[in-house]
Amino acid sequence: MGLLDGKSAVITGAGNGIGRATALLFAREGARVVVNDLGGSRAGEGAAASAADAVVAEIRAAGGTAVASYDSVSTPEGARAIVDTAVREFGRIDVLINNAGVLRDKTLLKMELPHWDAVIDVHLKGTFLCTQAAAAPMKDQGSGRIVNTTSVSGLLGNFGQANYSAAKAGIYGLTRTASIELQRYGISVNAVAPIAKTRMTEDLPMFAKIADTLSPEHVAPAHLFLASDLCGERTGVVLAVAGARMSVYKVVESAGQFKEADGGVWTAAEIADHFDAIAKG
């Protein structure tokens, strides 16, 4: 018995890298997989069926079940078409992995609006649209698991990635809110924050000597855990994966300090004087 026997899973951006590794693993675990990939460049330019088709062929050659989808996640029509592919071909959608992405790195002062819009459209808008499209049938069937993709760049920041960081931070907020709203329908919404050498990251200096220790295959099991019954009722979690290391990101608030006098209204000078105590803990 596979962990996803009888389940129908949609994986966006599944033509390469982490998405491909996840699609192959899900199929081995018994899932019927919609392999979605627009087939464009790393910057999101162009389109081709070859990337999705190649992964579908791999899955079928290994005895699994898969169909391709070439729709864009960044339009309402595309998102609905992706989800409709699963419902039409497999009768339902049990799992959605929001993995599609593009990169257009520029420093803040050099970034032009098209660089910003392209990244926000695919990462944040695409995650919202696909989540919304999948949540409707999941609500009707009373169950579903959605896994989004955030990033250390969004949670901690990263030089030269204002657009990407903003999108990934937005996905964190979306994940948290969707997990609250959809839990009553039996739908879990979690996220993965991966660090891996893929087409998106392969030319970054940090990956030059550590490719084997930060592979997409390290990330796919985190997707499998969050997509399967092993996850239980966990929702709103961000599971970070960096090779063999796994951790959980949490937003932490300091203990803070109350001002008792003067109605509790702090002056700017008092904030400065007590800042260390306010930030402690």
C-alpha cells in the first residue's frame, strides 16, 4: 500500500526540479498525478509541452498514472483548468502542491515593474488562484491537502530578491489564513520552505560544491508527508528542508513590556530608552 493510493494529486511546476521529484515520488506512492508545467524559461518566458510530457512519460513507464497540464497558474482560467483536469481525469482532487515559480532577480533600486509583476503573478497570485480553485471541490468532498511553497528569502529576506521575497512572504501569510479558514472543511494547508539545487538556483555560488547534499529528492518526502495521512490534523505549518536537515519556521513575538503610567501611551523617547527590554525574550 502506498501512502497516496487512490488519491488524485495536482503538482504545479512539475516539469523540472522539486516538482518533478515530487511527481515521481507521489506516483510511486500510488497517486494519480496531474503534472502541470507551462514549459517556459526560468524567467517565465515562452511555453512548451515537453517538460510536463517528459515527466508524464517517466511516470507511465514506471507503471504509474499521470496526465499533463500546460496551463498557467497566474490566471483564473488557467488555475481552474488545472484543477478541472484532475476532476475530469480522476474524478476528484485530493492534493494540491503549489510549486510553480519564476525568478527575475534585481536589486530594489534596479527592479522594474515587469520584474516585480512577473514574480508576484506566478508565485503569490498563482498560489492564491490554484488554492481557491482546488478548495471548492475539496470542500464539497469534505477533505483535501494543500501544500504551498514559501522560502527563506520570504521569511528572512535575501539580497537582490525583493520581488521573490515579497511573494514568498505573502505565501506564508496566505498559508496561515487559508489553514484557519479551510480547517472546518477538512482541508489542511501547510507549506514547505526548500533549499535545493534546481534550474531556478543552479547558477548561485552556494550550490557550486554542495549539489548532491541539497537535491530536489530531499524535498519531495516533505511534500509526501504533508500530502498524506501521516500529517494528521497538522495545518498552518511551514516545514523547512535543506538537504538532510529539516526544521519548522515559526513567527516569534518577544515577551514585551507594559507601560503602566500615563495611560500606557509610550513616547518615542521612552521606546528608545526601553527598547532592549521590549525586544527581550
